[in-house]
Amino acid sequence: MLKIRNTVLAAGLALLVLAGVAQAATINYGDYFGIGAGQVDFINVREASATDPYPANDPLYGAPIRDGNRLIFTPLTFASFASNGAADTTSGTLSMIIRADVGQFLTSIFIRETGDFSLLGVGTPATSATINGLLTITELAPGSAPTITSTLGVMPAAPYALPADMAGEFVATTEIDVSGLGFTEVVLNFNNNLQTTSENGTVSFIQKKTVVITVNPEIPEPATLSLLAISGVVLLRRRTRR
């Protein structure tokens, strides 16, 4: 899985990665339905990679575990490695449909991931490791498909580079607040990239250890519930007349 590949770390690379994901083999982990009141459904959970396509390479995220309204991924091979003047990019995209329980709306979608990095050798900032990501939420509703995006924030801030940064851990988060928008079902796409560069005699490495997606639903106010009930009755009468 770990590879040494010459790449050009330029702004245009992100566009190439996103375009290539559509052509990469998709790994589908299936559906994770809520089993109690207030639990959301995670539908058609899948991943794809333009840089490490399956089945030539192992899955990057791996199958998740559900814990309430959370999906927990423990990646084993989502890493980037470069040495002796090489550079590398590892990119993976998670996709799924998230649906609120009946009578509820989605409030927010929060992603938190952890990992670590190490830089070895005597070098300059040309030996580096970095992480970036983009979360996109698109509403699924007749006649409406607003899209909201949020970039991944990383602490400590990336990139990490010689000689100042030798090794450490990072925490990256991103959140999209959809409270008050009336969203009940959305498509989630989360593109995640790890990049490393190196010089002769140096090594750079960065990896993800956990990725957790947390969805927060909300119960409408009683007045809103009444309106929903009335709307349902009206719709039923219209269908009956037909």
C-alpha cells in the first residue's frame, strides 16, 4: 500500500483527484439503519480512491462500526510516504446518504479524525507532510438541491516540515450546521487527502488512525409537527381523489 511515486503537488492536483474518483472502483459497505427513535439512517456507505484504487490496493477507510448516530472508521492503510526526493499523494472519498428519523430534521454533521506524522533526516521545509479535506452536503428534496461545503481544519496546523517538525499527532475536524433548514435527507461526500514530499536522505510519513462521522438530529416544535401532520393529511386526500 505504501508507495513512492513522483507527483506534482500543485493546486490543480485536487481537481484531478476529484475527477478521478468517479472512475475509481467503489467499495460499498452497505446500509446502517437506525434501530431506535431519533436514530438516523446511513445508506449506501461507500468509498473510492483515485490514487489507490481498489482492488489493486487495500481499502483506505475500511468498513465502519455504528455507535448511535455515529459511524466510526479505523483506517489501517490510509497513509502517504515519500523518501529520497520523491513525493506522494493518497486521496480517498467517503460517500453516503444520511436520512433523519420520521418526524425529525438534521441539525449538524460533524467529522473528527486523528492521525500522526513523522519526518526523518536532515532537511529543509522541502521535506513535509500535510492533510486536507472537503466535506460536501447536498439536500435530497424534490425541486431543491442546495449544496453546502466545509473544509477540514487541522490542529496543530499543517503542513509539517523539517527541521521544525519531526513527529507528532494531529486532530482534524469539520462541521456543517443545517439547523433550521428543514433537511431530512442529504448526500454526504467527504474527500480526504494526505500528501508527502522529501529530499535526498529524508523520509516523510503521515497516516490516519480514526475517522468519526457524527450526525445530530432534532425534533420539531409541536407547532411544526402539527403542520407536518396537516400536510400529510392533505397529501393523502389528494392521492385518494386521484
